[in-house]
Amino acid sequence: MTHSKPVALILAAGKGTRMRSALPKVLHLVAGRSMIERVLDTAMAAGLEHPHVVVGFGHEQVRARMDGAGWQVQWVHQIDQRGTGDAVRAARGHLGERAGTVVVLSGDVPLLTPASLTGFLAQHRSSGAAASLVTVRVDDPAQYGRIVRERPGGPLSRIVEARDADPVDKRIDEINAGLYAFDGPTLFRYVDRLGANNAKNEYYLTDVFGMMVADGVVVNPVAMAPAAEFLGINSRVELAQAEAVVRERKVRALMEAGVTVHDPRTTYVDDEVVVGADTVLFPGVSLYGKTVVGERCEVRSGTVVRDSVLHDGVVVRECSLLDQAVVGEATQVGPFAHLRPGARLGRDVRVGNFVEVKNATLGDRTKASHLSYLGDAALGADVNIGAGTITCNYDGFHKNRTVIGDGVFVGSDSILVAPVELGDRSFVAASSVVTRDVPAGALAIARERQVNKEGYREILENKHADSCPICKAGGGGKT
């Protein structure tokens, strides 16, 4: 039975020697997503079905990462990595004669867009060819395979890989982009005929095109642009180039959707981040993961937000760090604030400079403006946390919880030793160490009574003079 839609066959078995990494090449991230996930995203968005992924080096890592992310793919193990033709051969037992159109993509080409892939497939279908491939023109062909035509602008003759190209072939600026569409049975018939008589002693999938042309099989080269979409990632330098392209696309899309970005060059936004209209991103902002920023927000310079939700009207001041936090409408955070995982801030909350919140909820209109740590705590609405307040949540064995009711006032430099509960509208005097629950409306004073020692300065100075050799010799006086 033939599949009604094209089948995706993604080649992802290579080690990526020039990456100089223990991590399989296709797992390296581009703007927050691995290369292989980006290729799969594009394939699915273009309507391809039944994705088959050929893995080899580090296949356990690739499968574990992708299975853990919920991807439903058919894994093909290429035991010995002997080239792209060998990779397609390995998939034959999984695809066989069932496959109608097989679309071969490279797992290390993460910039391809669904629109370009869809356009290529439309040209393949309309051509009636048994095989189609994408070609692009570049200023520096480098290590890419060259498209050799019978004459300039004429039909395809063959593809020659860079290592096997002679000086004349190397001057060709039209290259193979690594994106193919085949009639399935025709593909596997020619793959069976591949040899490894080349500089790398590998089975090149690209050799099937020359064989098809020689046999009179219709091959359709599709010239496409821009070339940047077909950048293959083989080094950290190329990885950085791809990252720059993806981030530029994302920031441009945000600006076109009504987001102000003061300096696109220094604003880093991952693909899956959502930002609402009329929000302003200042220079040096980084938004990562699955972060969602509402409308009319301000995220100021030096701030890093990861996997967090900022509701409408939030202001995050300079140099704050938010990680897996939720920030309510019209709340202000920072500067220099740290919201750690589990931080949940209500509406119109104020969390100021050098305040750290971890696994804690702050109710509406609650304020912690300076130099405080609120960990494993539940704070009600309209609470005031004085400067220097600490919730002591860890006893050396377990994390304990602090519960603070509505309208509570905690004076500066107070320590709340969990587990402890402060009742609604209670007070804690400044510099108190609170170890017991405070009833609603009560004032807790947990400190020593002040004692003033009169004349203490003179006592200290005399004590120093009696013990100092210089003073005793008359050379120092009181110091």
C-alpha cells in the first residue's frame, strides 16, 4: 500500500567531527531547539507523514531526547556510517514498496522553512519527475557538492562531491542543497546500484542522479533561494551563523506583530517565545524556552527570562532573572531580582532590588522591595515585607513552609523560622527572630531588650591605652 502523502526520511546519523563534541551533531541547539527538532517541525508543517529518522553516532542520546520530547518517529539505525546512500539503504526495510514519494532531508539543515519545502514539493509534483533536488547558487561553494550540467543552464548531468571535484568542477557556484524528493520504488532501485569508488569510500546518495540521467529517467533540478535556508551545520562557526538567522527571523516577526525591540542585534528570543503587542524589549534582553510575555509589558536591559509567564502590564526592571515563574498583571519586578522556579506573583505586586523568591506565592498588592529571601512560602494579599527579611525554610533535612496571611506587616531585618504561620493583619517587629505562630492581629517581638551602656567609648579608649606599647611610651595618645 502506498502512502497518500509524502514520507519524510531525515538523515541524522553523522558524528559531526568538526563540531568537536561528544553530543551528536543534530542535538546541538539553535535558538533553543535542537537541529533535528527544527527539521521535523518543518517536515510536519509542510504536510509530510510518517517521519523516519536515520541515526548512527550517539543514537541512544538522539532517541532518548526525542522520545522524551514526545516525538513519534520511526527510528532507523545505520550501523556503519558509510555515507548518505548507505543511510537510505538502511531505511529500505522500514519504507520498502509502501512509500510513494520519499522526501529526503538532512538533520543538520535547520533553517529550511515550511514555505520553501512546500514550494519545492509543488514543483516536484507538477514536473512529473521521478526525482527532484534543490540547487542554490553561493559565493563560496566550499565543501558542497557541485551541480554539473550538460551545458550552462541546461539539464542536470551529475552531482560531484567537493572531494572528488576537479579544478574545473570546483569553479561551479551552483551547489546541491541536500533536499530531495523521489518516487520511492525508483529511489531504492537505484540505491541498490550505488558503489563506493570515491575519495571517502562511501556510498553517496547524490550518485543516483547521474545514474538516473544516464538511463533516461526524468530528474528535476529546482533552483531556489535564499541560500541561507540550506546552510548545513558542520562546525560551531556555522552553528552560530544559523543561530543569528533564526533570532533575526524571530525578532523581525515580533516587531511586525507590534512589539517594540530597541536593539534587535542584542535581543535574544527563542522560537517558541510569545510576546504580546505594545510590549517593549530593551537592549540586552534574553527570552528563552516557552516564555510567554503579555501585552503592554516592559522588559528592561540585562534581564533573562526562561520558561516563565508574564501577564499584561508587567514591568521587569534591569538585570533581573526569572526562571519558571509566573508574574501577575501590572506587577513590577527588579532591578536585580531573582524569581526562581515556583515563584507565583499576583496582581500589582512589587518585588524589588536583590529580592529572591523561590517556590513561593505572593498575593495581590504584596510588596517585598529590598534585600529579602522568600522561599517555600505562601504570602497573602497586601503584605509588606521589610528590607532584609528571610524565610528560613531549610532545617538541614527538610524544606519547611512559611504561611503569611493577608495584610501582615513584617519589619525590616526579620527572620521567620519555618514552619511558622503569621495570622491575618499581624505584625512582626523589626529585627525579630520568629519561631512560633503569630495570631491574627497580634504583634510579635522576638529580640533582646535594648540596654545602653553610658560612657562606653571612654572605657574602650582607656583600655586600649593601657595595653598599647606606643601609648604607654607617650607617643600615641588615645586612638
